[in-house]
Amino acid sequence: MRTPETYQYLPLFAKVSIERLDGNPDYRNPAMLDSFLDSYAKTYGTECDDYTRESAHYRASKRFYDFVPGVFNLVAP
């Protein structure tokens, strides 16, 4: 298992997705974060890989007390 990526090393589209959750508490759920990750990655001409997705979920769960991440198996807390 890999450890989650630190925020500073996440791709820009992942950082922007996490920041969007900060703007509206109603967005703080795994489905919305996944939607943002997919949309912003597409805007940057790439796809969101599983490791980046799981790292973004982990970082969001540490940043927002009301964000409960989905269950993943690629990264260890």
C-alpha cells in the first residue's frame, strides 16, 4: 500500500477540486469530489488515476470534519 500523496504534490486539478469543497459545505461528499476530479482532470486534458483520487479523498477527510471518504485499498492512512 502506498501512503496518500501530500497536498502540495497533488496535481493541480486535484487541489482545485478540494478547494471547491471548501467553498460550499453541501459539496463535501465523495460523489461530488469524484465529479470535480473527473471534470477538472478532463479540462486539463488528462484522467484522474486511482491513486490521485484516493489521495484527494484522504486529504479532504483530514481537512473537513464532515467529509467521510469512500472505502479504498490503495492508500494506507
